Amino acid sequence: MTPATGALLSAALSYAKKGYPVFPILANQKAPPLIKEWQKQATTDTERITEWWTQWPDANIGIHCVGLTVIDIDGKDNPWLTNLKSTEHVELLKAPFAVTPRGGRHVVFKGSTKTGVAKLAEKVDTRSDGGYIVVYPSTVDGKLYQWVQELTPVDTLPPVPEWVKTVLSTQVLQNAKPTETNGTVEKIPEGRRDDFIFRYACRLRRLGMTLEEIDVALQEINKTRCTPPLPASQITQKAKQAYKYEPEQSEIAVLEGWFEQDREETPVEKYKDPGPMPKHLLAVSGLIEKVMNYNLETAFKPQPLLALAGALALQSVLAARKVRDIRNNRTNLYILGVAKSGSGKDHSRKINRNILFESGLTELESNEDFASDAGLIGAVAHHPACLFQVDEVGRLLRTTREAMNSNLYNLQSILLKLYTSADTIYKGKAYSDRTRNVEIDQPCMVLHGLTVPEHFYNGLSHDNLIDGFLARMLVFDVTDIAPRAYNSDKPIPLDILEIVKTWKEFKLAGNLSAEHPTPFLVPTTPDAEKLFRDFAAKVEKYTNGKDPVAETLWSRAEQKACRLALVSACSRHPSKLEITATDMSWALELTDHLTRKMMWLSGLWVAHNSFDAAQKKVLRAVRDAGGVVTKNQLARLTQYLSIRERGEILQNLLTTGQLNESKKGTGTRGPSPAVYFLSEFKTDTEPKANSA
């Protein structure tokens, strides 16, 4: 099925024609949206919609519920339906409704009510401005959304039933119910009324209420508590002032039970830390081993992980466009070394540069930085087998994410395309001036990036986890700074230079081998092939569509393992090229470890929004403190937060089970202080915080 005639594209265009703004969602899932700021970008524009579903032909369709109210009824036999009055049933039946993959219902009305998602009854929500629904012919876990009563154009929809508005308004008034002291409602005297009303309005806004709901609640409070009551117009003005602020998502999540709903519908796999790199994975025979040893013997802070990353990059570019495996994989690896400042991470980069210089291969090393996506393409076109050694690549990636209109905006997209074009012809942008059009035959670009953790992980977005960029990277994350070693500089060993010279003289058959090479086919032994197939079967279990992050990160695992096995075979000597079971076993285990590590690290760092980023930062602070802290210790660790911000984050972390709280036991001076600990620290024994 081609994107131009696909059922999903046709349906998306049909919804747009009826007046419904649509946007793409990850295929076979209810979330996440495939575009940033989907509330603003959801559209009825046919060109934009065609562009989206051409890029993602299998994407599910989301409809922004702006100007709508959708009643979302969970479960096939929800008792709420049987408790409705006959007249209320009739009003539901007049509206378009769909059956969801889990047997629930979406009933669609015209008109806005409560912002985002609101609770109408137990397991019955409403979605309005700021919320969305997934629609036919989208699927979840292979099951279809299906309209039972067809969705009609927006202007023909029935209005929101009055009884629905009444129930939602009643909830607002209950939330705004006056406090009582000894059975008497506390009155707000003159002099305190303005401040109290505004603060209460802000509180209601933080709960996600609409302007109309805030105004209704404030007017009621004004009549019953303010002495004397303020003019109604003044109350409305206070509501408008508070409504300018964005709702706090943490409070909405707690109030409306988002976490409980997510737990019932889509259990999230917990990513566990696989621990440090097993030492045997640092042993790769041949050139890689020799370069690593030379690196560690001359480094002022020896880092075996970074030494391995650098040696892999060097061997990869030496064999670039010269070899391939039976699946036509090449040696273009994207390698990233992540280490704290002062850890000596630049040493491996210098080692590679010096070896290439001494061997007369300086043309293999390209520029140290990317000025633009066009600059990157130009460099690869000039020398299709090339090594980019980029320092502080994390800061660069963050810049590409934030500078939407800069020359760097398309950089990640170009890197993705180059990675998959090593066995074919890369075609660049099309220009009216055809002399500017670029074609590169079998580009084999090797990326060796270095960065500090904060720049790299803060520069990543949730989009990077699902667009495949991170899945292509081999990330070597160094936790600790190695102790200083007083090593002396020494010349590059001759055996390293001799092997590099052999690769320099490695020639392919044919007069046009430089322009259109036919790389040497490196055979794979039967034992190695069996190991690969067993690994591929295991990876299939992780790519079942239930977890989009896990699915994406594992999607390139087989390809990375094959490339690593090919590089390992090349490391022994160019005259003895064969992928053995030893090569494959090492490559598969390394890929498995790095993928699991990346899943764990992404859970620690990559955030959906600013609030999620703030709570992840708090969790990292608790982890760095040993996983257990007292309330006072947590306050000191997060002193950059206001009291309100810290309280909201802590409440959400406790509600979602990411942190646990213990108040058991008493000391000589009374009850023990509250202790907060990470969920993985939960044991039968009471955790104790380290003194600070």
C-alpha cells in the first residue's frame, strides 16, 4: 500500500474535510504523538496532512478535541450506562460514537467543557480542548477503532447534553466547597478578599479548570464567604487573570487518576541498569586491542570504555567501503563516548588522529564540527569514507533540537539517512539548479563523538527515542573518573602502523573502485550465523509494539551487532577476513549490554515535558545520594526548587510509585523523620538514609 493511496491518509484527509484537526500518532499505539506541540500543530490543512502520512504511512490518527466534548467510556459492560435515565440514553444515541479496541466507547458532541481530560464518573472521562482521541482506521495491538455511528461534520454534531455540563459543574463546586471550622463556614473579611479570591482562582486553574468553571466556582465562594461580597465583574476579572497561567500537569494527573488509568491499560516495562561493562567485552584481538593498549599506556586518566570506543572508530574507517558481510552491512558505526569533564575523554580522539597522520591517511579524518547539514553532506561527498571526531557532540545535538530555523536543524535527519545509505546511493535535496544536487555512492561515514552527560542527555527528546536516532548510536557511558596515572608519552608502536599500512594498501578490483566500489565479501562461519539467528529471535520479543521506546531501541540491534562483528573480524588482520563465532558472540553481547544500558539511561534523563524533566532531575539526585534520603536531605539536594515546586514533584513521584515514603518507628526525640527511597530499594527491612 503506497502512502498516496493508504487508508490512513485517506481517512485523515476525510476527517480534515469534515472540520476535525488531525495529527499523527505512533503506529499501533494510543501515544505518543509523532510531532511536537501537537495541540498547536493539529490541522485540517491537506498538504500538511499528506506530508505527515507520507513520512509515516502507518501512523495512527489523532483528532484534537478542540471545540468538542468526547465522552470516553471504558469497558464493554460499564455500569454507568445502565444507570442513566432513558432521556440521557437517547441523547447519547443521537451522537456519533465509536468502539475502541478494548471495547470502550467514544461519544462525540459539539462544544467545549472542561480542559483536557475530566472525570464524569468511575471509568468515564470527558475529553475537550487540549485532549485527543484516536480514531478509525487506527489500531492498538492490532485491534481496530470502529465507528458504529459515523462521525459527521463538526457543524452537524449534537451539542453537549445539559446533564453532562451539570455533572461537570457540580464537580467544580465540590472542589471549591468552603472549609469549615467548628461547623461554621470561615468568612473572608474586607482587606483579604482580593488576595484570597485570586489565590483560589490560581489553585483551580492548576487543577486544569476552564475559565467558565473557575468563574462559576469563584462567584459561589464570593457570595457565601466574602463579607461583603465583591462585584461579580471583579470576580470574573480575577478568573481571567488566573486563566492566563498554564495548568500544573502533576496536579491534574493526581486529581484525575491518570496514573491509575495508565496502570490498568498500558503497563510500562521497568528498565533496569545492566551494571558496568563486563571486562571480557573490552578484549578484542588484533588492531583494536593494540590501539586500546597504546591508549591506556599513554593516558593521564586511563578509561578502558573510551579506549574501546576510539579503537572501534579507527578500525571502522580503515575498512570503510572496502568490506561487507553477507547481509551487505558495512563498517559505518556511530559511536559516542559519554564522560564527565576532566575524565580524559579527548585522549582517544588524539590517538586516532596521530595514527592516521603517521600512516599518511589524514584524508580519512574529516572536520571536527558540523557548521550545517549542507556542510556535512559536502564533506562526505568529498571523501565518502570518512571519520568525524566531534567533541561536545551533546551540545551540538541540543542546539539542533532548539534552533528550529538554523542551518543545523536538519542535521539529525541527514545523519539518519547517511547511516542507512552505506550500501546504496545517497541522494540529497533536489534543487532547480541541478549542479547543486548531490549523489554519494555508498557513503561510509563513521562518527566518533565525545560529550559530557548533561549536554548529551539533556539534548535528547522523547522524539529521539522513537525516531531511530538513538537506536543507531553505540553509547559508551563512563560513570566514574579514573584515578590519575603518571604515564609518559611514547611513539606509536610499529606493529600498529604496519597493520594500518596494510589497510591503506587494501585495494579492490576494478578501475572504478574509488568511485563505485564493490566491497570484499567477508564470509560468516556457520556457528557465527547460528548465534546471530538466535539473537534475532530474542530481539523479536522486544519489538512487539507494546513499548515504543523499547521497540525502537532494539530495532537496530541486529544491524549494529552485524557491523560490530564485521569490524571485529577486520581487527585481526586484513589478510584473514572471516566472521567467526568469537566475533559474533562478542558483538551480540556488547550490543545487548549497550542497548539495555541506553534504555535505563533514557529512563533517567529523557523527559516528555518540563515537569517530567524536573522530576527526573530529583530522582537522579536521590540516586546519587545512595537511593535513600530524609525530607531535609531532599530539600538540600533540590534547593533550586521552590517549596511549591518541590511539593508538587514529590507528590507526583509518590503517587506514581517512583519514590516510596517511610515514617515507621520512633526515636528518643519522637517520631522518626520521613524517609524517601527509590522504588527499587523497597525491601522487607526499613531503609535508612545516609547522614549528611
